Amino acid sequence: MPTNVTGKIQKPSALRTNLADYETVRRSFSWADAEKTLAGLPGGRGLNIAYEAADRHVAEGRGDRVALRWIAKDQAVNEFTYARLTLDSARFCNVLAGLGIAPGDRVFTWARAGALCLRPRHLEARRGFQPTLLGLRP
């Protein structure tokens, strides 16, 4: 499927944005209202960022939609659907569990800088693994 890659935008002011008036939204923002938009884990078992980021979209019938689009330096486009992220995260968690790693253990990933670094961090969140950005720590 061909994808149109947009170059530099000459007149950003001509674009319609998702957030038309930041100050108004900021003034009216409420964590209680934001919380209402979260699905939470099935059965009321709490909140998990991996479920909110990918799994809920699959459960709600949007698994085939693009969740992450990465455009490489050579303009190659890589798209990852919610279903793919959910499947890959389950596989990655099974690998970690097979190695004897449990939620709460420290897991360090090494990846090239860029969008793909988001995937391992998302995957770790599924089972409670907390990512650490070694390169950004003082």
C-alpha cells in the first residue's frame, strides 16, 4: 500500500490542529474527566498503560488501524497496527517470562535511537516492567 510522505510544511498556520485553543483546554482540564476516557483492565482489575495503548483498541474492534507509523531517514515507511503491537508485546513478555523475569524485575533494552525504541518500552509496560533511559540519566 503506497503511503504519501509529506515534506516540510510551508505554512503551518494553515493546518487544522487537534487542539485549537491550548489555553482554554488547559484551564478546563480535569484529571477526573481524563480518567473517564480510560478503559481500564477487563473485569475492573486496574489500569495498565499497555492495555490503554494497544490492547483496548483490539478489544474494541480497531486492531487493524495504524497505531505507530515510523518514517526512516531513507523515507521508508513502517506501520504497526494495534493488533501487531498487542501480538508482539505478548510474544516479548512470554520471552521475558521464559527467562525467569517477573514484574518488578529490572529489564534494560538497548536499541538505536528513534521511533522503534518506543516498541520495547511499550512491550515492557504490558507486564509491569519499567523502562530506564540510560542515555538520559545524569
